[in-house]
Amino acid sequence: MTSLLYLLFLASGAAGLIYEVVWMRLLMRILGATVLAYTIVLSAFMLGLALGGWWFGRRIDRKGRPLLVYAGLEFGIALWALALHPLSALLLRAFAASARALPDAPVLVDTIRGGLAFAALLIPTVLMGGTLPVLSKFLVQRSGDLGHKVGQLYAVNTAGAILGAGAAGFIFIGKIGEIRTTFVAVALNLTAAAGAAILARAARRGAQQSALPSAPTEADPASGFGARPVLVLVAAGITGFTILAYEVFWTRTGVLLVGNTTYAFSLMLLSFLTGIALGSAVMAAILRARRPDFGARWRLFAALQCLIGLVALISFASPVPVVAATLPLWNSLAGPLAGWLPGPAPALFLLLAPLTLLSGASFPLAASLYARDPDRVGGGVGAVYLWNTIGAAAGSAAAGFLLLPRLGIAHSFLFATGINLAAGLLLMLASPAQPLSSRLRPAVAWCVAAGLLLAIALRATGGLEIPRLLLKKRLDRPYQRCIFYQEDVNGIVSVWYNPHEPDPWANNKRLYIDAQPMAVAYRYGMIYERLQAHYPLLLHPDPKDVLVVCLGTGTTLGSAGQFPVAGIDCVELSPAVVDAGVCFTEENHGILKDPRLTLHITDGRNYLLATRKTYDVITAEPMHPHLAGTVNLYTREYFELVRSRLRPGGICSHWIPAHKMRPVEIRSAIQAFREVFPHTLLFLESADLIILGSDQPLRIDIARWRRLLADPRISTDLAEVGLSSVPQLLATFMMDDAGVAGYVNNAPPVTDDLPTLEFFGSTAVAESALPDNIREIVRRRQPLTSLKKHLVGRLTPEEEAALATLYPLESAYLLAYADLVSRDVTAARRGFLEVLAQAPGDKRAAINLGNIERVIGSTRPGA
């Protein structure tokens, strides 16, 4: 029976983490993809677990039949999970209503949305929290069994969590969607409920719960224990606090090693859960085999607290040598897996393993120290669970809002290490049944060891500047130097500059978030950033108000500022990106000081949900959709939200990368857009698609275009990227409504439920996707006559002739660029020469041809 019960608890753990992954995604779309929103949801989840463990633990000690109670808990979780997705629509309306009614009270709005998240998660998480103490009550019949049986339960449940987190994060959501993934978890809960109900009947018939008499409580803790039980609870809370804080810190550090894709975050979560499960299982085995007395368990618990702090410090200080040692072996053995998980992935697991093993080992020890009476095992385990989980909620919140913003990553690690060491030393000094001298000796030894280790770590890592060192190792090149570095609650923002490149068209300045390039500030790379604003503002007959989602370098925002619009709003998630704007004043025309500009530091989707304001033009250039969380700005539901904030005839301009996305993914993203906007135009500039949409037909007023291009501010802004005339702008056209419909060919749209763009990306996709996408789009490009159907007014004969030459020449350039990306240097060189023969001023072709000539020259004999 015990083995079957463990199997049911394994299924319960898997369901719990599936819910956590799905509900986190669901509520983050409502509350915003900010650290505040993440902390609100995680804290609500943890607090519900804590309350459930405490309340049900106390109740189960007074009432029998814990297996039936457990079955009821699992059944209740399943019912609430089925209701939560429909309930989310009500939460969405409630939050939007409160935000729009209280635009000048952000603190109150945050309180309301925190309350909404807590209310949504309270019932299921309270039920989840009750499962551990209830099952502990059933299994623990003897005082000596408490530690190892609770440890086994904790390990089994965490092992289930590993399976659930892995399945949801790596397979289910990307393949079958969030709703069907929820159904999988519901089935697991119902299986656990039914199995527990059957076992309860069998246990009652066999009178198994009364078969084993309780052993007397141990003598050594019974006398002179005083206030020490409170110390166990405090230490359990500190363990929860620090391990969640370390998880936040490592999440911020780990993305510098393995990137910030959804798989990277799933990998870090799995690393933590695996270590905790193994640590708990190992400690359960030790407690069962050796059965240490109370004093020995106390001293071991104290030592674990110190070890957690010291190991956390060591792991944080040693990623560079660990990666260097494991990377060659991983790349040689991983095979196809290396395409999905980068080389530093196993190094990250090794770095986290000791820390998480020790953390997992501490919970069964704490339970055995506090819950000493088998008749009150439910309340005892529930109390330990309460303190541990509340500590975890506080650790997540403190790490995100206090420690990282104020101390930075490195010193936050030091702070958490100090808390662990202080807790361990306090426990050593309070050790029962030992003279003071015996308690002082290990405390002094640990202090000396901690001091020496800290000095070594500071010496070896340059003052624990690990994030800077990792970033420098990833991004430092002979032609780059860092001119801006800042850590904020959302990531590490840096700007890298090439002081040796005088050509403003060449690769000389980039903005990074963590190690991911976000935007460029050299003219060749800025073309699409400027067109992102120029296309919709040229097309709209009379734009007054503009919203730019995602600041980046501010190039798109600066281009919008060249137009005679009345107001410009910009939404940016990261405060450090705004601060980095001082590095791009020339490129963005000093737009951050424009009196028409209003900056909103929040999530773009959340802003659209909360605001009452409407716009004539809304542009968005999010990060690549393969990066974690970014897909929320590529789904059909996001575009519906954008359309609701556009005035009649308003235009949405959205960036869709043609790189690192398979052709079917491009089509799915466009399909999501066109299902919302019935009238579309698609443009392609090298690796960047810009799609424009509106509820009304998009017309190109030639006279208006000429008039705006005569404005020195607008013409200069475009001329800087080689586009100074109407024909040059028109030549980048690819498709209209009819062409886009044929291109997407009924591809499934990207939706909130099925966010396919975030999943199944790999380095293999990154290397092969771009040329295929370019060739397919060029092959399906509509003829010039399709473009002319959208013209209002007539082109001059000179413009007609120029467009007739430039239109096919743009296709030739794009195909040559595809050849270059696919490393067919001969074909690419031939194509660029063809372009330059007819358009000698095309800087894009000239730069690419120059790069080819340098490569060819360096490979010639004697070069």
C-alpha cells in the first residue's frame, strides 16, 4: 500500500507543477510580464501552500481517515483547475476595470491585482498545501519514523514536480496548448483521488492504521528544550527564504550561460527541483538507516544551514571554470541534444546540484526536530511547511524587489549567504544537551571557514563581479568595448561599442539585455527600426497620437518624433533600457527629451489592457518570440487588444523576425495578425518583416508622401539609412491582403493557449531558417501591379521608371542576402554585384560585398 501511495503522491506532485507553470503564464498575461507580477503570482502560490499545510495539518490531528481527506483534497484541486481558465476572463475584466478607474493610484491598482491573483490561487493552493501533512499523518505511526517518512514523501512529491515541470515546460504547452495541458494535470489529480479513496477502504478493512503502536517520545528533547522549537521553525523559514532567493539570483545569472529561452528557465527550475528531491531522499535514507538521536539531528541541521550558504557562494564564484571543464565533453557527447540545450547547460546543473541537495535535505530534518509526537504529526509537519513556504514567498519577493535592485546580483548572493551562516551559528549555539564550550568550538570553526572562503572567492573572482565577467566572456570582442552596464529587476542591460569602426553604416553599436542582442545603432541595422515608424505614419492620413511598444535604442521612437504628431507614448519594461538611452542620443534624435513623449515603465500588453487612451498608430518591436515570455506580444489575443486601442482607421505596425523561425512559425505569426486586421501590407528588409494592419483599406497617398518627404526632419531621418524617395520606400513592398492570405495558407495562428513560437527553437533552426524564409517570401512576392492598386494619385514618370528598376532589384538583393546567410559566397557575390551595377548607391549591397571580399581575400594563398 505504501508504494502505491507514493505513486499517487508522485502524480500529485506532477500535477502541481503543471498547474504552477500554466497558471503562472495565465496570470502573467493578466497582470503583466513584470517582476512585480511574477512575484505576486509566486507569492500567492506559496502563501496558499503555506496556509493549506498549516490548517489541514492541525485539523488532521483531530480527525481520522487521512486517506479520505487526501482524496478529497486531490478532487477539489481538479475541480478548481477546471474552473480557473474560464474564471481568468472575469479576472481580466476586473483588473482592467480597476486600472482604468484608478489611473492615478498605481499602488492601489497593484494591491487590487495582487488580491485578485491571491483570490484565484487561494483555494487550489490551500488544498495542495494540505496534502503533505495529511499523508504524513497516515504514514507516520512511530516517533522514529517521522524524519525518514516525511523525507520520502517530500522527495517523491518533488520528483513528481520534476516530471510535471519538464513535461509542461518542454513538451505539453508547445504541443497541445495550455488548456489541454491543464486537462492532463486534472486527470492526474483525479487518479490520485480515486486511488486514495480505494486505499482508504482497504486500510479501514485491514485496520492498518492501528496495527503499529506508537513508540514513546524520545527522552533527550523532552527536557530542557525550552524555546528551541521556535528556532527550528525560524531555520526552516530561512531555508525557504534563501533557496528561493538563490533561485532568483541564479535565474538572473544562468541566462548569461544558457540564454533566456523558455527552455533555459525550465532547465533551471528542473535543476532546483532535482536537487531538492535527491537531497530529501538521501536524508530520508540516512535517518532511516542510522536513526540519529535528537542532538545529532540538531547539529546536522545546524551544519546544513552553514553549508547551504557556503556552497551557494562557491557555486556563484565558479561558473567560468566549471563551464570550461564541461563544455568540450558536452559538445562531443550531446549530439542533436546540443542543438536544443547549449553547452553550458550541464555546467549549470552541476553548479546548482550541491546547493539544492543540501536544501532538500534540510526539510525532513526540520520536520523530525519539530514534529516529535506521532499523535500530532500533521500539525508539526504543517507548521514546518508553513514556515518554510512563507519563507520561500518572502525570499522571492525580497530578491526581486529589494536585494537585486539595491545590491546587485553578486552582493545579493553574499547577503543570502550571511543569513544562512547566521542561522547555522545560532542553531549551533543553541544545541541542546551540550556545554557551552562544545557549542562554541564548531561555531568558531565555521566562522573561520566562512571568512577564508569569502576571501578566496573575492580574490579569485575580482570582487565577485561574476555577472560582468560572464557577460564580458560572452560579448567581448577585439572590436567591442562596454560603454554601459546596469542591472535592474528585469535583467542586465549593456551597450557595446566598436571605437575602431568610423563608418556609421558598419557594425559599431549594440544594445544587449543579458547576453541577447536587442537592438542595433548602426545604419545598416537601423533601416527596419526606422521603417517601423515611417510606414504607418506615412500611410495614416492624419496621425495625432502614437504608441511605441518596446524602446530598445529609441530609433523607432525617434523616427516617430520626426512627424508632426501631437503625442507620443512609449512602453518599456526595463528601467535600465531607458537609462541606456543616453548612449543612443544621436540615433534617436534625443527623443527621450521630447516634451510630447510620455514613458510608461511596464509591460506592453498590460499597459494596453489598463489604459483608456486610444491611438492612431501603435508599433511594436518585441524581443524574439523564442525568448521566454515574449510570445505574449505575438498572439492573436495581443493583436485583438491592440485593435481595441486603435481609433477607426488606425494602423498597427509589428515586427516579425525572419531569422530563428521556421517558415511555418512565420506563417502562424502572420496568421494571428491577419485574423484580427482584415487589411494588411507586408514589407521585408533583409532579415526583418514589418506587417501593417488596419480595420480599413490601407492606401498610399502619393501626394502626402511627397509632402512629408519634403520635410527636412523626415527626409534626413530616411536618407541616413539610404531611403530618400517614394520609389525606394515602395520597393520594399512584398504582399497585400491577397498575397498574405496565399502565403500563410491557413496556418494555425499563434494564440495564448498554443504559444508555439516560444517552443521548439534550436541552434539548428537559427542557422537554417533565415535563407529559407527570405526565398519563400520573395518567391511569393506580388507583382508591381498589386502594389499600384493601393496607390492614391499618380507617380511622376521619373518615379515610375525608378520604381520599375528598384522593385525587381530589391528581390535580387534579398536573394543574394539569403545566399550569403546560407554561405553560398559565390552566388551572393554575383547577386550583390548585379545590384550595385544598377544601383551603385545601395549601401547594403556594398557592405555585404565588402565583407565577402575580405573573407575571400583572407582565404587566398599567401593572404
